[in-house]
Amino acid sequence: MQTLAFAAKLLAACSLVIYTFSIPSNARLLDPRQANGFVSPSVDPFYRVPANISSYKPGDVIRSRKVSTYATSAKTSYQVLYASSLANTTTYDVATDATVTTLLSPYFPAAGPMKIWGLALPIDSTGKDCQSSFSFQLGALSKAKATAFPAIFGVISNYALNKGWYVSVPDYMGSQATWISGNGEGFGMLDGVRVVANHKETVGSKSTKDAKIAIYGYSGGAHAVSWAGQLHQSYAPTLNLVGVVSGGIPVDVKQMLSQLNKGPFSGFVLGSIAGVAAATPKLQAWLDTNLNAQGRNDIYATRATGGDSQCILDLLLRNLNKDINSYFANKDWQNDPTVSSSLDENTLGYGSEGQIPGTLPQLILQSQTDEIISPPQVQSYVDSQCAGGANINYQKIGTGEHIATAFQTLPIALQWTSGVLDGTLKQSGCQTTYTPFLPLLSQNKDANKILGVDIVSALKKYQGTDFGFNGIKFK
């Protein structure tokens, strides 16, 4: 009965939000590539990695086009295919992949050095047609819109644009949608902000010299920005990255597999294995050999495109309570050397490059009752980083579901980001703050002051939207 109730909530959530977007009656909801003339990334030539990709450097512009997005305060909005690197890349001066970002410019750029804000949407899927650039477009019938995240983060982008910041919303998973692949997502995020200075249609006459960059992500987006912080010094040391904000970080893939297996969030287990394998040839080969028929069907289906795409809600609904252990003859499969090493390599803080230096300020936000991300794994990561000399403001929130906390912490996240970009926030070393609870965004007396009345009013339109995660609603 519990499973049926959860499935009903997911279906209700999809129905509610899809209705909200006023889809034409003649549109085929199950095949978004054929509706309204929009072509999904898996079949759109614009997204194709060029054959001569090695002639580009990471962060180079390959091609671009104007688009309309949910960020209504933007002066210009472009999709840009930019050069980046595959997860297993070891030579950083030659591109090996290409992916797309949405670049937004403000009407009135902030004074002083250019301010760039990298926004990592919580894609939380391994389907190529679930990418942010597609779902962030007005009119494009991406199945990722069933959560309303793109529309809500469009409003949040308006806050940044009104502050005079340039905004990049990258498809940080790369062309192969390698979700939860640490290096791949880190490369995609860093190049997604590096490309801003190279896109003349976006920057116009604004000087890019000494541009200051801050990045923000929650849930799967937090994984991307945290890895970007971890890889910054080795991969893109010339970027003036001044702050990283992350919340609800999936730090440890192994821990997540154990915690979420055979439950309402089992889809994340299957999707994460598929995503890591897409970036890790040795793991992909091992799965091809060791998965049983049902396992191959279920795990590889999470990579489907078009009408079969498993974007967040579909990923959860189609894989409720599935047991990944049932797909292997060896129930101790996670301890196989190939599997274990592949998962370790995608765990934050692992290895010789796992320490983020104290020169990079971080804000980490984590609810202590998060039902998806185990708070102890985040605490362990913070403790380890701080022992190595990191610069972290760790904000522990006493109560709050995973998704609700993302929005309730927005005033904290954006005020902190403003501080690091304008230079008024000075932070060093590690500190932990505990807040028993945060008020709903609509009841937060500081929200209007920090975000602005117009932004809070726009966000209130989405209050009550059911995201399908155990009945969690936008608050």
C-alpha cells in the first residue's frame, strides 16, 4: 500500500505540473522531441560533439544560438556548445568532449570586475534528454519539467541577473550524461563558467579581466560544484573562483547505494550506477559481463531518450523499491575490485586531489533529517576537509526534507554568494552553525530583504507544487 500511495503521488505531481505549463492539446507528451518544433538533445545536431574536438581547448565556444528561457530578467539568452573534457581525461589542455550551457547576461552589469554565477540545476538523472539546457527553455517539452525545477531556478536566476551577474547554467554531465561522475561533472562545471568570457555575444563590451566566479548547486547539482571546487587548482587554475555553495551533497556513492536501495528512491541507485559506468569503461565492461537480463534492462533503461527518458520523477516512479542486488549472482558485488575502485574514484574527497584548499571559501548546507542524503556522510566529508585545512562554513539545519531545504536555505545561499562576489564576506578556516529549523520561504522575514520582494513573490506562485518525493512540496 505504501508503494502504491507513493506512486500515486508521483503521478499526481507529474499531472499537476505538466498541466501548469499549458501544453497544447495536440502535443504528444510522451515524445517531447516532436512537439512545438523543439528537438531534444539526443537528436538535435546542435548538441553533437564535433569530429575535430581535439582542435579546441576546454572552455572554447564551438557554436551558439539564441533561446528563450525561464530567466525573464536576462538581456540576452544563448545556448552555447562549449569544449570540455571526458571524465577519464588526463591531459587538460586539449578538449575531449563538448556540452551545452545556457548563458544569460544582465541589463546592468555589476560595477567592478565581471561577476559570474554558475548554477548547477539538480538534474538527478542519466538521460541525455534530461539536461538543463533543454528543460530551461520556454516551450521545450522536457520531462525534467515535471518537478518545476527549471521554472523555479529561472526565478532564482533573475535574482542574480538583477544583481548584475552573468549566469551560466551548464549541462555539467557532459555529452554522455555521466551523472554522479566526479571528474566529468567537475570538468563540465568549470568549463561551463570558463566559456562565459569567450562568448562575445554574452559579455558584449564588458571587460572579462579578473572576473570573479561563484558556483551554486543543490542535490545532484551540489555534487557537480563540489567536484569543480576539488578540481579547480589542477584543471582550471586561472579561473578566479571565489566561492562554492553546495547543499544536500551526495558525497559517497557507495553509501548512497546502500541507503536508498529497495526503497522509494531506488531509481537514484540504478541511475547513479548507469551514470558512473557511462564515464568509466572498466565498470561498463564489468556490468556488461555480470548483470543478469533484468539488471541490464532496468539499469540501462535509465539512459533512455525521447519519450522513454527517465528524468527525475520517471526515474523514481519506474524503479520503486527495486533491489539492485538482485541483478547480480554475487550479492557482494560492490566489493568486487573493479566496482569498488570505480565508486571510490567518484567519492568526494577521495585520492590525492581530494582536498579543497583553504584559499577557496565554501558554504555547505545540510538538513539533519534529509531522507535522501545521509547527514553523517556530509559531516564526515566536512571533518576530513577541515582537517586538511579547508575553508568551510557548515550550516546544519535541524529539520527539513531534502527538496524543501533547498528552497528554505536560498536566502542563506544567495546572501553568502553576494558577499564573496562583492568582496564584503571574509571567511577563513572552518566553522559550524546549527539552526534548529528554518521557516518556510513565504514566512521568512529575511527573504524579502535578501532576495527582493519581486523574487519572493514570483517564487510564491510555485508554493504547494508537489515534487513527487514522498509528497514534498515547494515551500
